[in-house]
Amino acid sequence: MHRHEFLKLLTMTLASTSVSACTGVLNLRPMSPTAKNNPIEDIQPTPRPTDDNAVWDVIVVGAGIAGLRAAHILQQNGRRVLLLEARNRIGGRIWTEDYAGLALDLGAAWIHRTGGNPITAVANQLGATLITTDYDDLKRFDASGKPLSAELNRRVEELLERYIGQARKYAENQEHDLSLQAAVELILDASPLSTQDSRLLNYAINTTFEHEYAGDADRLSAWYFDAQEEFDGQDVILKQGYRTIVDFLEQNLEIRLNQAVQRVAYGDGGVTLTTAQNVWHARAALITVPLGVLQRGSIRFEPPLPAAKQQALGRVAMGLLNKCYLVFPEVFWDDTTLLGYVGDRKGEWAEWLNLDALLGAPILLGFNAGKYAYGLETQSDSQIAAAAMQTLRQIYGKSIPEPLSHRITRWGSDPFSFGSYSFLAVGATPSDYDTLAQPVGKRLFFAGEHTQRDYPSTVHGAYLSGERVANEILSLL
Ligand SMILES: Cc1cc2nc3c(=O)[nH]c(=O)nc-3n(C[C@H](O)[C@H](O)[C@H](O)COP(=O)(O)OP(=O)(O)OC[C@H]3O[C@@H](n4cnc5c(N)ncnc54)[C@H](O)[C@@H]3O)c2cc1C
């Protein structure tokens, strides 16, 4: 997922108010005067119950960035906190793997817009090496593998600007929301595009919006798909991987891995959480599992969650973006940061990140989103790699080497995520994020990227949601 400069420009042209409102830290809710919240402050060992059967102040379900950040603050403020994590690792959708001394991020990779972004502050204080991504450093190829002419490259931007601009205006004047794709098609009905322009526009919609929001354009709400705020500045990746951040946050926290919570029973007396191995007790529970997990009903809440929350769960969508790393014996591709493929079929292997440019390694990273990505998940790794290679051979010829290895994600079928990140589908509104954030009484609290209206679907949004909920809990407990 990455934010294209174009998006920013387009947003500035079409909705200048939302950009001027986007001043980062000003939007953050202040910590309570007594709450400690410096991520780098000395981490105190938790005053902890002596065994797992004791009553904790707060049990946090999920050790992703939202849960870790919240637990960190609660512990700094003297609360006894335990995290229950279903996987055998922490980090959730932050998942860095080592490959030959390189850190490859299988989930989040970018700090989007570094200026005012709280993740930048943590990364800088930890001395992390940040590498800027220049999205304009891009070479595009047509369906037959020939580089796009300068004129056709300009045409991609022109078509996007014109048709998305018109589609949004059209949508704004409707009584009911409709999908971005439907709005574009209604505009195109009046003056259909040539086959070539249509391919270019499909490519642009896919790589600019479908990859960004992890949703097909025929599901993205034309009214709200990009309603969230952004910070300023550039996008960067962390040379040592995103785990730098979560590894820091987990220090001295009490975490139990391989504990998938199946049942959460709550009432005035406290909360009881059940996993296959144990029953856990706390004065309050903080649920940070992904939207996809809540939607699937993997956790039984007793009593059931309020109707308003359940309805919001049905409206906000869980999107899908998958990654396919191909490791080659040598670099055979162009030296631009990104490679674009304007194929015959929309959304198939349209965008590649060149890790030679970023990390000096002969690795290409292909992205796929939405329906096409779901379809690929049903195939074997070697079938997926073969499909990727077809595109690369189209561009660079039949004699390019086979990859030495590949690493392919399947976030859609991951039982502890069921998707990559949330987006606003037709029928959903930004206030649904607020509803998902609301506590239930004084015992059940919620955080995670899908609960942060200003910055959903990002690491910084999840992190800020952890801060928000820690404050809520501190004021009550
Ligand atoms: C492929 C991909 C690329 C992305 N790229 C970026 C990017 O470049 N920049 C960016 O800012 N964001 C990106 N994101 C989004 C970002 O990763 C997420 O928004 C963020 O990490 C979510 O954090 P979270 O704490 O809300 O959820 P999670 O990280 O998912 O944490 C929730 C935790 O709950 C656990 N859990 C689930 N079910 C249970 C259960 N029953 N019991 C106990 N534990 C459970 C999970 O295992 C997980 O550890 C990307 C995501 C993906 C998948």
C-alpha cells in the first residue's frame, strides 16, 4: 500500500479543505494530564499478578501495534496489563521476515507521510534508517511489454484526473452513494473511451486507488473512499523493517502467544476471556483484533455486541492487498523505483517495487488487490510465482532467470486477520469508524486501525487508536 503523489495533488485540487485540515498532530486528542505517553520513556516492569489465573486490570486481545501501544501506556501508568495474542509472534499486520540479511515486510512497509506522523517520531528516536520512496521514479510498460511513450505516460495522469474528478462531482450530486467504478462508468457512457485509453484508465484506477485502499473500485464508496486525513511529507520504509517499531513497544510487556480468544463474557463484575488453553479474568478487556476477525464472528461476545456496532461491522469493508516477493540471482530490470504494467486485464500484476533501488537487492515485489488477489490466494505459491513471471517475461523477454525463491502473502485467508485493512465501501460512512471505536459500558474497549476515523487502514492510525483507548481506560479504571 502506498500513497501516490498524484493522489495528494488530486485531493488538493478537488478537496482543498480536507488537506488544510490535515495538520497531523493538531488532530490528536491530548493525553490526560497525568497519563505518561512518551514511547521512549523508561519502560517500567509491570506490577503483575503472580499467575495467569489472577485478575488483571486490563487484558488486551491482540498484540498488533494498537494493542502494544495501548498496553505500553497503561503499564506506564501503573495498570496490570496482559496481552493475549493468537499467533506465535507479535506485530499482527506488521510482519518482517529476514531474507539473506534483508528485512522484508510482508505486511505494512511504509511510514506514510513522515511529517507529524507518530511512527516517524518513534523511528527517529530509535535511530532507524529510513529510505524515501520516490513514486515518480516509475517506468511503465504496455500490454506487449514496450515502454510507454512520454505522451502515454502523461495520458495516464490526464485520464485519471479528468474521470475521477468528474465521477466525484457526479457522485456528490446524487442522493445516494455509489461505487467509484459505477460513477466513472456513468461518465464514460456519455463518451466512451478508445481501447487504449480504457486500458490506461483501468491501470490508473487500479494502481492509484485499488492498491491504496485494498478494495475494488466497484466497492469503494465514491463519497468517502478517501475521506481520511494524511500527514505531510514523504513516504519512507524502514531499512531494518517495521518490526523495529513493534519490537521496541513489546519490551517488558506481559504477552502470551498462541492464545486465540474465542469467547469474551463481560458484565459489571469484569470480563472473562476464554482461549483453548485457559480462562482469563480482568477488570476490563481491550479488543484490538482486526475488522475481518470481528466480522467473521471468531470471538463470541456475551452479551452480544450492541446492534449499532454490529451494523457498522457490516458496513465497513475489509480489503485485500497481497505481496509477492521474487528473489532473483541478478537484476535484469530497469533501475527505477517502480515498474508499471498496463496489461489487457485490469488489476493483474500492474505494479512492482524494485528492491534493488531501495535496498540494493535483486528482488522485485509485486502487489495485487481486491478480487484478483482473492483469486490468487486459492492457487499454490508456484502457480502464483509463474503468473507473476508471465508478466515479467512479457516485459523483459523469455530469457530472464527464474526466481531463486519467493515469499507470497495470503492476508485474505489468514484466520487472524481475514484481510489486509479496512475501507469505506458503498453504504459505509466515516462515522462507522467512530461506532467501531465506542466502548461497551465500562468493561469492553476497542482499538485497531478500523477504529480510527482520521487515519484508518494505516499503522499510524492503529497506533493512535491505542493511545486514544488507553486514555479512555485510564479515565475509568
Ligand atoms: C499487505 C499489507 C500492507 C500494508 N501496508 C501498510 C503500509 O505500508 N503502511 C501502513 O501504515 N499500513 C499498512 N498496512 C496496514 C497496517 O499494517 C495495519 O493498519 C496495522 O498494522 C493494523 O494494526 P492493528 O493493531 O490494528 O491490527 P493487527 O496488527 O492485525 O493486530 C491485531 C492482532 O490481533 C491478533 N488476533 C486476531 N484474532 C485474535 C484472537 N481471536 N485472539 C487473540 N488475538 C487475535 C492478530 O494476530 C494480531 O496480532 C498494510 C497491511 C497489509 C496487510
